[in-house]
Amino acid sequence: MNYTFHFPDLGEGLEEGTILEWYVKEGDRVKGGDPLVQMETDKVVADIPSPKSGTIVARYGKVGDVIQVGAPLVEIDPEGASSPAKEGGEPQRKVLATPVARALAKEMGVDIHEVQGSGPSGRVKKEDILQFSTGREPEPVRTTAEKSSSEDVTYLPLTQIRKTIARNMLHAKHHAAHMSVFEEVEISSLKAVIAKYKPLYAERGVKLTYLSFLVKAVAQALKHFPQLNSQIDEENNRMIVRHRQHIAIAVDAPEGLVVPVIRDGDQLSVFHIAQQIGELVSKARARTLTLQELKEGSFSITSFGSIGGIFATPVINYPQAGILGIGRIMKKPIVKGDVIVIGHIMPLSLTVDHRIVDGGEATRFLTKVMEYLADPVSLIMEEPISSREI
């Protein structure tokens, strides 16, 4: 009897996914664990493995189709596991390729399995796709941009991640009472520390940035003000206070905003935080983050200053109670003692759920974060404290 394999629930409220690439076709033999299809969900791009060995009798959906969780993906004949292979032989293995090359191949209608990669370990690069397609007319792909006949407008498909961003933003706005507080902190001491240790970190393959210290400062401050590390459980009429500081960092990836999580930020050194940031950012931009790396964030940080923004009103990553926005660092005249000197000013924008956090608590939390940033040595000199003690 044939076995129908349905699109599994990968967790985190997943409802649907988009088919990016099939690795098998009808008649192919597969073993349990072999990749069947690459799916884009609202959080990750994941290969879906075969649950058992056998022969592919049917597959459901084409590249670009949206498949609901629980809908059939393939039909497998388990008794065909030892039968002679039909046309096509063994299933196609996943091709090593850069994300840009995959996107370009999809847009140009190129079968990436036919392209010889020139990168390390045969990895297919953008240049390989362009060279392979020379002299070929690109095939139309429904999931790419389409122009109207008048060329007055361009229609772009809504990706899974873009639909999720839209849904989450509206959900946050409708279910949280947003309130924002703005401040500036002078960080000349922090700037000097980063300048001193950045080359040493680089020798160990780690990039030291201001974000590393921000994650540490926020995690430490949350232990003093656990109200900002909590959420409302309306269904059970109670508050849930988190005792672990899992800091989510917003990453501006090519496909859209993703928010991986640095777990137990208060327990990590600045070096290990910087190391994790580098790894998570690289994986976010390559769409290789796992669901585990996106789960259980208790407070978020978004840094728009690298692009040029100064202040903003960040939208809460619901159901979290707060998010801290970091603006562009600027030189400004400040008064130290009775002397006007040049200071390095970092703008801070804190948004909280006013149902959970009062204005006074939000301001005290932000002041604590500023104290850590103004005097980075205090991050390692403070007596250990547990949020359970507050």
C-alpha cells in the first residue's frame, strides 16, 4: 500500500510553506532521510526529508506553490524500495550554491543541477549561472516579478517571510499598547574599548561591534527590571516573568527582517556574544537559520543606525514586553565639568508594552542600560544578581 507523506508541522505556529526546489521526481527511489523538497517557511528555508524508503509514485505541487501544513507532499511506494529504478534513477542531491545563485537560477529558469560550480567544493556561484545561461532565453517563472502590459507597475509576489512580517506587525500593533522613550548616551569610553580590542578579536575571527555590548547591557539590565522580561498571558489572567535573558537581534536580511536569538546573554562574555552575533547574522542572510535559533526571545534589539536613522519607534516583537532601537552614533559638543568637548552620542529608542511596563519602569531600565554603555567596565564588575531576587 502506498504511503502519503504530508507537509509536517515544523513548529512555531507554522501554517504553510512555499516549494523552492524539488529534489525528486516520479519514479525516483529514495531512502529514509533523503531530502525530498526544499521549502520556504515564514522563518527558515528547510529541506524536508523522506520519512521512509521507497519509490516516489507522485509528488504534489510545483515550484512556487504554497502548501498548507498537513497537505500531501509526495506519495511513496514502500515496496518499491528494492525494485529497479525507473527513469531518473537516484534522487537529485542538494546542489552546493550561494543564495544569490539559487535566486538567479530560479529567476532565469535555469536547472541549477545542470550547472557546473566553480566555487569551493563545486559550489555554484552567480557567475556560473550567468555563464550557463548565455545564449538561452530565460523561461518565465510565475513567482518572480511580473510587469503589466503598460509597464506602469511591477507585480512582486509576497514571500512567506514578507507575509509573516506583515502579519506579525499588525498583530503586535493590535494587541500591545506601544509607548516609546528616547534618550542619548555618551559612549567615548565604550568607543575606546572597542578600538583597543577589535584587532585582537579579529585575530580570532570575531568581529567586535557595539551590538555585542548592547546585548550584554540589555541582558544585565533585564535582571534588575524583570518587568521588561515578561509577557501577559490573557487566557489565564496572569503575567509570565522570564528568569532567563534571551536577547533577539533584528537582522536586515535580503529576503526580509529575521530575528535570531542569543540565549542567556547575561551569562556570556562579550567575546562569545560577538561570536554568536557573527554566526547568526551570516546564517540569517544565507537563510540557513534553524527554528531553534529563532525561538524563545524575551526582549529584542534592532539597530537601524548603521543605515543612517537616529530615532525611531520600534514595533514590539509580540508577545515580548519591549524592544530597544539603536540609532546612528554622532559627534556632538558636550559639557564635561566646565569644558565643552566632543562627545560620541548613541541615540536610544525604547518601545514597551504599556499594559506591562509603566513609564517610570521603562525609564529606569533605559537609564541602567545607559550606565553600562557609558562605563563598559561595569558590565564585568557588577555583583552577580538573579532576576528572581528583585
